[in-house]
Amino acid sequence: MNLLVTGGCGFIGTNFVRFVLTRHPDWRIVNLDALTYAGNRHNLADLEAPASKDRPSRYAFVHGDIGDLALVEGLIEEHRIEAVVNFAAESHVDRSITAPDTFVRTNVLGTQAVLEACRRAKVRLVHISTDEVYGSLGPSDHPFLESTPLTPNSPYSASKAGADLLVRAYHETYGLDAVITRCSNNYGPYQFPEKLIPLMYVQAKAGQPLPVYGDGQNVRDWIYVDDHCLGVELALTKGRPGAVYNFGGAAERANLEVVRAILDTLGQPHSLIRFVTDRPGHDRRYAMDFTLAEQELGFAPTVSFEQGLARTMVWYQANAAWLAQVQSGEYRRFMDQWYGDRT
Ligand code: NAD
Ligand code: DAU
């Protein structure tokens, strides 16, 4: 299969490209990425070199914006693309609070351009969405179902919900073959260190304070990134046109538990934890009911939270140079501004 992956230089996109190229020797991937602060071409640089003189590479990188319809359309035609997987997005909730405009531009308008290109070329789209579109759960509420109403609370989740509604509309109106996946919190190699797990690793490793929002009792469901990649691959190959599939890791944890586990792994004291001003509009709990994906796709998470966290800690320990490289000027600017206002 010839696949156009967008946002392949980000955290999940990088893992997905490696995951599918390993599992499908006959697949070829074109990766379209705008290389924002969160995109790192280096992540997949080893795949850019031709495999050998007479065996061309199965991977190509293209620098560009998903909002550029002519570019997306041209890539689909030039590379005889058969399906598009749209990971490209602004993904960090805290940044959406300080700069919502870029979230609307990429997540809503960018997705509309991708939809339009797929409609014109008549190719399948798998659109990567999030559990955050459903809003927040109470402690004893049933986990989110695909039929749960969309009630997003942050500019990030509102922009993702907007994109989901456009995907639905393109399917209903134009008959576009589109599938939406909604997943819970991913963790694993290559995650940008603004997100909870790698940020807490960086702070704990340096013996610096670990900023926990509010009372630390907000709950997230954690899925190891390879399990999400498996879900996306199943949605791509087996998903019903027009369907929405939830994916989760069946691993609900309070933030404080996660942070303590990281400190314990690194042999650092819990006294490094600092409770800081809460995130505005902070969703209390996410949990996923992924029965539909089990039944229709045969999806099941394979990595427990304890196994996945241990693997992730090992990866970050072994990739200190990667971590140092991504903590660039833009990273520092945002971190200083955001956490400067909270501690
Ligand atoms: P990320 O921020 O690590 O990566 C996003 C990538 O998209 C980067 O490489 C960036 O350069 C690229 N990008 C941004 N704007 C672009 C544009 N206009 N055109 C082309 N490329 C652009 O994000 P991630 O955590 O890997 O998330 C990937 C997708 O999965 C997102 O759609 C996100 O909403 C969704 N998702 C993430 C999680 C999670 O826990 N990280 C969970 C569920 C769903
Ligand atoms: O649920 C899926 C979503 O998970 C994805 O759609 C988003 O792209 C991804 O960023 C993630 O969003 P969260 O807001 O849940 O992830 P984050 O890592 O930012 O925060 C996880 C929890 O930890 C959340 O309750 C906020 C809290 N937190 C986070 C940071 C960065 C802290 O307490 N302190 C922090 O410094």
C-alpha cells in the first residue's frame, strides 16, 4: 500500500511509520510534516537513505503544511497514494490555552484541506482524534463510548472535535471513505518533553521540582504508543467507512500515581513533587470503552502500564542526546512562560 502519513515527525507519527514499515515490507510511506516545534525530521532520518542502489527507499519526507490543498493533492497523485493517515496537529492542551489560533488553523482548517484532497482523489482517510473530544468523566461514570456526545473543554479538544465533525460531514455528504480513531493518553519513545511522562522524567532526572497541577487526582487512561499504532493500522485495513473507533490502554491512573512511579524508577524522593496552579478547564477523568474496536477490528492493548513505563524510562535514559536536542529555544520559551506563571 502507498500511504500518505501527515505529522510523521511527531511522537505518534514517528512510532507509526516505524511500526508499519516493519510489519509490511511492501508498504511505502510519504510523510508530510510542517516541522513545527514538535516535529523532528531526525527521528526518521535513517529511513530517508535509499535501502540500496537498486532497491529504493520505502519512505520519503516532504516538508509542508496540511493546510496546503494543492500540495496534499499533488502528493496523492504523484505517489499514487491509496490512503491517508492524518496525525498532523497541534497537540498540547496547555499551548492551546495560550495560543488557540494555531490549533484552529492546523486542526480544523488543515484537516479540511486533507479531507478535500481525499475527496477529490477518492482515497481513504484515517483521521486521528482523541478521547478529549468527549469532555470529562465523574469518578463513577461509565467510560466514553463512541456515542458519547462531544463536549470538549479546551481549545485543543474543541479544535479536534471540529475536525471530527468535518470528517463526519465529508463522509455523509460526499461519501468519503473516512474513519475516525479516538485514543487515550499515549506514552513511549519520542514523546516531546512538554507532556506529563517525559516532562516528569526530565525533572526527576535533574533532581528538579515536578509540577503537578491542582491536587494531582486527575485521571488519565494510558496506552503504550505501539498499541495505539496497532489500533490505527487495524482501522486503516479493516475499519468500516464512516465509523468511529475508541482505543484505550485499560490503565486508568491518577497523575500523582504516575509521577510517584517515575520518581521511584529513578530512585528520587517524592519530596520533589510541587503542587502548582491548576490548568484552566482541566478535565477530571478520561476512560475509554473500546468494545467496538475489540469486536470489529480485533483490537486489544498488549502492553501493561508498568511494562510500558519501564520501557519508556529505558528509552529516555538511552536517548539523552535526543532529549537535549529537542529542548531547544522554543521549548524553553514556552516552559519558562507557562510554569513561571504557576509556581
Ligand atoms: P505531536 O505534537 O508530537 O506531533 C504533531 C506533528 O504534526 C509534528 O511533527 C508537527 O510538526 C506536525 N504538524 C503540526 N502542524 C502541522 C501542519 N499544519 N502541517 C503538517 N504537519 C504539522 O503530536 P502527537 O502526540 O504525536 O499526536 C499526533 C496526533 O494524535 C494528533 O492528531 C493528536 O491530536 C492525536 N492524539 C494524541 C494523543 C497523545 O496522547 N499524544 C492521544 C490521542 C490522540
Ligand atoms: O487524552 C489524549 C490526549 O492526551 C491527547 O489528545 C493530547 O494530544 C495529549 O497531549 C494528552 O493530553 P493531556 O492534557 O491529557 O496530556 P498532558 O501530558 O499534557 O497531561 C496529562 C495530565 O497531567 C493532565 O491531567 C495534566 C497533568 N499535568 C500535565 C503537565 C504537562 C500536570 O499535572 N503537570 C504538568 O506539568
